[in-house]
Amino acid sequence: MRREWSNWIRTRQWLEFERLAKLDPSQGLADTIAELELGFPDRTDKRALRKVLYLLSQAGFEPREIEEFAAGMDVPPAPMEAAFMVSSDGLGDSVITYGKEDRGRVGWIVAHVNFRKGVTRAVEDATTIDEANTKLIRLRNLKPTPYVSAEVPPGFALARLSRAVDISKTLPPVMAYWRSILPKDAPTTHPTDTMARQNVNQEAMIQYLKEENAAQIWRLELGMLAPTLTELIGDADTADSERPPGSAKWNEIMETARQSLFMDTIVLDHRMRLLDLAYLSHLNGISDCAVLLSLADDLHEKGPDSLYATEVTNRSLAIFINALRAANSKERQ
């Protein structure tokens, strides 16, 4: 219905519609008059409206059925909603970007979420629709090497944000608004739960952990490693001769250390990193999913004795031992 017709309808100016039917008949006018004829109970109004319908029929326009009319109407586009995720960094922080249109503006939240700590950092923004479309293009083309980024279903992003908010001890102030729109009963399943598993040999899994950049950055925190570092290095004068990497003493210490380092919470954290990376790789069409899922399942089943736990523990300690020795060498100079 045209905007100017609303005034004619309100004041019952049926003669204006009659004039319009003669000068500029249209299908939209026929549909509108037919609806008005059904809605006005007064006989005088009905008679005037039927005359307009007669004039329109003479011009070749018959009103459509209400259902047909409604089906033919342009359906307004759904409000813009999009979400993106970047795989975990070295300490387990993943970046989730979520945007949703509301009253002609698009609100954005960019949150760093950690499976053990919750939301560690967050910023928000608001853009116009045109600015949001430009932002979407940039996000879809993002290549944050060595990480993996992908567009994810908004429901998945909101579920992860909801869980992170629930376990956070303190939240960034900007999360106050976003917390109110998060689902209360977010699903606890992961999209990879339904992905088919394949047989992957140990050599392929070890090779992946040693060569794939997105997984090589994962390590254990220094505070957790301090006791093991002390035991491995001991006195600097005897470290190389008595406890070199690969020696019986080294392996004994490492075996014991893994049992305490890869406790249940750490296993769950690193398993989620593997599952997220597998999911993001799957969304990008990358063929590493089978290896990642096998590593995640092996970690879930064997915990500290898994290939992943062994590799990450060795890598973490090697990094910190080298850093410590470099710092000691610099001090002596």
C-alpha cells in the first residue's frame, strides 16, 4: 500500500480511489481495495469499494487471494549476523568475532576466550551496514598465520562465548551487554563429535606435531614447569653430563612430570584446541582434520601418556631450558 493511500483510507475518500482506478489502475491497488472491502462493515463503504473494484476489473486487474498476495510480497532480508573464530595461540586463547544487526547498526564483539580461564580480553564496536559488509570481506579473507581462521555458525560462537562467560572470574566491562544476549543453555557438544574418524598411524601424528605451525605454538605455562625445570637442569655444571635429553634420567623425570603436568583440566583444554583446529580446518577445506581428530582422541584416551602430551611437554621444557641458558649466558657476559 502506498503511503498516500493511508490518509484516503483514514478519511474514507473512496472517490479518490475511484479516480485512481480510472487514471492509474494497478494490481497493488486491486489487492488493497479488496482487503479494504473485506475489512469495512458499513454498506456504504462496501458499495463504494466494490465500484472501485469493478473499474479495476474493466482495466484488467483482479484482486489476488490473500495467501497469493502475501506470498508475492517482498520478504525483508533477515538482520545480518555473522561469526568468525581464530585457532588457539600458545597459551590457549582463541579469538571469536561476532556481529549482529540491530535497528540499522551492526554491533560487534571481539573476545579472547580460554577454555580454562574464560574471557581474557574483549573489545566491542558498532558499524553501519555498509561498513559491516566491508568488515565481513576482510574477515573472510583473513589469513592469520600460523593460526587458522574460519567463518563459523553464529550459534557455535555464542555457545563458546556463553561457556567462557560462565567460567570467568572477572569479565571485561564491555561484556555486560553481550552477556544478556548469550544463550542460557548452550549446547556442550562440539561440531567434530559427528565427524567421521579415520585410521591415522603414529608416525603421521608425530610428524604433524613437529611440522604443523598451528600446533607447534602450543606449550605449557612456565609456572607449571618450574619444578620439572629445576629437577632436569639442576646444577648448571652437571646438567649436560648427568641429565642430557634422551638419557635414562631425563626420560624418568619427564615420565613423572607428565603425570602431574597433564592433569584432567589441561587434557580437556588441549583436546579442545585440537578439536577447534580440526573444525576450522574442515570449514576451510584443509585436509588435516583426520590427524587432528586422531590426536584429540588419543589425548582423551591416554592423557599424560598420549603422543600429544609427550610432544608438548618435551617442546615446552626445551623452549624454557634454552631460554634459561641463554639468559644465564648473557648474565655471565
